[in-house]
Amino acid sequence: MLGDEATSLYIISAGILGLVFGIYNIMMLTRVPVGEAGNYHRNDPRYLKDIIGVKTERVQRTNKRTGEVEWIEEEAGLYHENWDQVVYTLTRISQAVSDGARAFLMEEYKILTVFIVIFSVIIAVLVEEELGQFWTVFAFVLGATTSIASGYIGMRVAVFSNSRCAYSAINRENGLANAFIVAFRGGAVLGFVLTSLGLLNLLMLIWLYTTIYLGEEYDNEDIRHMYECIAGYGLGGSTIAMFGRVGGGIFTKAADVGADLAGKVEEGLEEDDPRNAATIADNVGDNVGDIAGMGSDLFGSFAESTCAALVVAATSVELNSTMCSLLYPLLISATGIAVSFVTSFFATNVMKVDSEDKIEKTLKYQLVISTVLLTPALYFLTLYVLPEDFTFIRGDEVIQSKNTYAFICLAFGLWSGLIIGYVTEYFTSYAYTPVKEVAESCRTGAATDIIYGLALGYLSCIIPTICLAVTIYVAFYFASMYGIALAALGMLSNLALALAIDGYGPISDNAGGMVEMIHLKKEVRQRTDALDAAGNTTAAIGKGFAIGSAALVSLALFGAFITRSNMTEVNILAPLQFAGLLVGAMLPYAFSAFTMKSVGKAANQMVIEVRRQFQEMKRNPHYAPEYEKCVQISTRAALKEMILPGMMVMLTPIITGWLFGPRAVAGLLAGILVSGVQMATSSANAGGAWDNAKKYIEKESLVPKSSPQFKDIKAAAVTGDTVGDPMKDTSGPSLNILVKLSAILSLVFGGFFASDWGGILIS
């Protein structure tokens, strides 16, 4: 076994490795200029001039055949006189996206700072053992600030990378490969910095509490109480993730839906046409929703699964006997960072993305290679770190387990994550039959498109649910609730790569939008569209990982809550538990209703504003779109509308425990888990399928643009994509946080629920 110092050194080394690798990727990104400085991109000046788009103007002409006056589009020269104007325009657009994202996050974080202060007071009063103590409060604040830092760093790197990705795609010979590497490196910064920060901060918190909280004389009960306080770290991360996901999701989808309805459906414009005033807001939303929101979300999963494993491990005498066996959950994450570091070089240095079909393969191989490498690495780690036999105390029951059993739990979680990722890809990529069927259904209109998409979402739940069910059964059989927590950690062990792949998507999406907005010809946009289509699929895979891990994390936290609340079992047939089950199963539907309606209200304002600006353009050909007004609409709507669903999630478990006690909360958590996982999976996959069905049609894979059917088929696909937008990027991703946050809240407040103040209506 590792000694105490060697254990800490191993974890610190992995954390530093992740941070250094993140900094290395930032340095590599800074070497990529936006422009032809130093001949870095090696573009032929004649080629650059050839790819500048041709400007068109709406003019009135008399139809010679009918004699009627008509508006037609005529060529009016190039959009830019020289290449320097192209570079200037790209830089200006990138700066506008960066300023909008930073302004929104600053406003959001001001509100969250007030929330952190208020909720810290609630924790201090209701959770701490004595007034004047701040053990759980400090852990909560540290988790919240780490989550905020993770989201902000991810956003800054993304807005730094997107213009470089766009410019790299310009090169005729190597544009696809160069743009891919830039987007992947940007995502890698998010993945490795976030996981390393989360790991190092949690280790620092454990060190601090071991020294100050425990002191020199302590027993197993003191250790258990200490880790229950440290669980506040996971609560802090998850609460910020909730508001980040909901607020960012409302922002991005209000802009996206507004841009699609007013620009693409009504005006017949292409994606990200610069005449559409909502395009900048749409690109800003990708960074605040998909980057900052996803970063906070998966940081919360990491923190919660680790805290759940630590709380359950603290009930084992054998695991408490040495620091390395107690900190085994952190050693798993440290090993994952090291393996992910090695695997990432396959994407940037071994595999060359020189054709469209290699993009998805390269990203998928990251998951496959890391899973294959992690399996033996975690096996030897487990045998070396854990005692051969160990036990857990649950009420009057003694549960026995072995280190080989612990590895089996890890392996099931790890490989279930890979299977869920592949199933998600099958249902959301236009390379496979399900999405092609959705695209085909657009021939008969938007209604059949929506019906097919909903059916696809429901069908996509089957295999992931079976994988989770088998994993839960095996993990619980071999190691009880500790096994469930290990399965969650196994699924998240390659989190650094999962985040890198997920961060790649919004960066390539932004790059495609910028290429369109600087008026380059279609050949460049085709490269960024290929990157973006793969990004849609990998984003869906990332959501699959987040949802699957949320189910396991929630169940592990559920077990820790049962332990802390002094319950030995949950009888689901008892009236109080069954009533809680029904209410819990309803909450994901209520939450989805609030978030989707919020997107609808904000999108309605966006459509009105974009229509107004289009009318101004028709009256005045020199009118320039007022992008900032659309950014303001999304910002105001997101900050206002995120509060109600967030408060519903935060207050429901607390009020239930206060009024009806821990048994009602147990039923509530079971209902949220069972209902929320299915709804999150179907929403995310249906939305992803609609999006890629639209892209499949836009690349003329169904009918050519010259076909008279094309316009109607595309309009149907855009309508389906618009319906799916809030499902896949607002409600769906937020539901897995609902599942986790309810459980971690119940764990942290479990002592309060079990006290004389809990269940006041039934005492």
C-alpha cells in the first residue's frame, strides 16, 4: 500500500500534470495567429482572394414577361476589398462574442454570489452541529467558487479558440486537420484544468479538515462526520451548475430559436447569416451554456461522486485504517487524468483528420482508447491500494467486500459509460439509420418530423437504462452503496477527455458561424460544418455521460443520505414514501415545463426584435444589424427566468424533509431519479437527432438545393430542430443536475431532517 505522503504526492502530481497540460495547450493555441502573420498558415494570396464571398443587393426590376416590379438579388462586387478587411472583420466578431459571454457571466455570477451568501447562512443555521461552526459552509463555498472558476476558464478559452479555429479552416490542403486540432486543444484546456482544479481543491480540503477538524484524537465516528461536512463541496459545485446550466441554456436557446424562426424559416437565410441580428447572441450562448454550463455540470458530478464514496468509505474500519485506502476515490480520478493525458496525443499527434469521415472516428477513439487503458490501470491501482477484505456498517448489518469486487464495480461503470456513448452516437449521428429516418420524415412536413424525433428519443432510453440497471445491480451486489459510488467514479474516470470532446463542439460551432459572418465562400464553411456536425454528436455523447453518471451519483448519494438519516431501509409501499415517490416523479416534468416555457418567452421577444430589424433593412439597405440588442434580450431573460426552476429544485427536498421527515425525502429522491434519467435521455437525444437531421438535409444528402422540394423539406427540418433546441440544451442537460442536486442537498441536510426539527407535521 502507498504511504500517506506517497498517496498525496500521487494525487498532487496528477493534478499538476493536468494543469501543466492545460497551460501547454493554451500556449499552443497562442501560436495560431488570426491572419497571415509569419506565414504560419501558408495560404496562397491568390487563393485567399478567390474565397472572398460575392456581395448581393436587393434591387427592383421589372419582369419583362409580366410587366410587374419585383425584388431580386443581384451581385454587387466582393464583400471585402482585401484580405486585411477579412481578418479585421473576424477579429471584431470574435471580440463581440467574447464581450457578450463575459458580460453575461459577470451578471450571472453577481446573482450567484448573493445566493452563495444567503444559502451559506441557511447551512450554518440548519446543518452545522453548533452555531458558530462553519465546516460545511466552508466546503460549500469552496465547491461553489471552484465551479464558477471552472466555467469561467472554459468560457475564456473557448472564445479565444473559436476565431483561431475559423481561420485555420481556411487553408485548402490542411484546413480540416488544423481546425480540428485547434478545437480539440481548446476543449482539452477545459477538460484537464477543470478536473485538476477539482481534484487538488478537494485534496486540500481533506488535508485542512483532517488537521483542524479531527485533531490528534479521533475515532471512526469523527471521520464520518468530517466527510459529511466535506460533502458540502459537492453541494457547492452542483448548485452553481444548476444555475449555470439553466441560465446559460435559456440564453443560448432563446437566441438560437429566434434566429432560426425569424431568419431561416421566415426569410430563408442560411445558418449564421450576418444579416440575422440574433447570430452573435447565438454564438455567445454556445460559450455560456455549452461550455461554462457543461463544465460546472461535470465538475459537480466529479465532486458529488467523490464525496459520496468518501462518506460511505468513512463507515468502514478497514478503509479508515490507511490514508491511501480512504482516498482511493481521489486516486481513481488522478489515474484518469494521467491516462487521459496519454490518450489525448492520439488525437493531436497520431491520427490525422484529413477527411470528414475521420472526425467522429478520431473523437470516438479517444473514449475507446482511454477506456481500454484505464481498465488495467485501475485494476492494479485497486489491488495495490485497497485491503484484500473490508467491511461496511449499515445499521445493524455488516457488509463484506473485497478489493477485486471494488474493481468489478469500477469496470462496470467505466464500460457502461462507453456503451452509453456509442448508443447515443447511433441515435444522434446522421451516419446511421435513426437520424436518416427523421430526415426522411421531413418530406411530409414538420409534424411527421417531430413525431419521428420524439419516438427516437424514447427508443434511445432502452439500452442506456439497461446498462445502468445492470451496473447498479452488480455494484450493489459486490460492494453495496460504496460499489455504486465506485461505478460512478469509473464512468467519470476519463472525465478530462469527455470534457475535451464536449468542449470541442461549441468551439467548432462558433467557428462555422464566424466563417459565415465574414462572407467566405462555401468551401470553407463546408469544413467547419463537418466539424460542427461531429461536434453535435460528441455533445450528445457528453450529455449521455453526464446523465448516466448523474444516475449513479444520485443513487450513491441516496445511500449516503440513508446512512446519515439513520435509516436501514426504504419501504416504497409505505404511504409516506410512496407519496414522496409520486411527487418526485412529477418534479422533472414541472422543471422541464418551467425551463422550456422560459425559452419560449425569451424566443418570442427575440423573434419580434429580429423581425423589426429585417423590416428596417428592407426600408434602408444601409441599415446594420444591432446585435447588442439581441444579446441584451437573452441576458435579461436568462437571469430572470433561471431563478424559479432553480429555487424549486433547491427548496423541494428541504421543505419536504422539514415537514415530513427523511422517509418522505427518500421517496422523493427515488421518484426524481427514476423519472429524471429517462426524461433527460430522451430530451437530449431527440434534440440532437433533430439538429443533425437538419444538417443532413442542408448538406443536400436528401435532395439537392435545386429541387423544388428542398425549401419545404428544410423548413420542416428547421422547425423540428427549433422544437428540439430547448430539449437538448436547456431542459435535458439541466435534468441530470436536478437528479444530483436533490440527492446531495438531502445528504447535506440529512442530519437536520433526522433531528427534532425534521418531519414536524408527522411527529
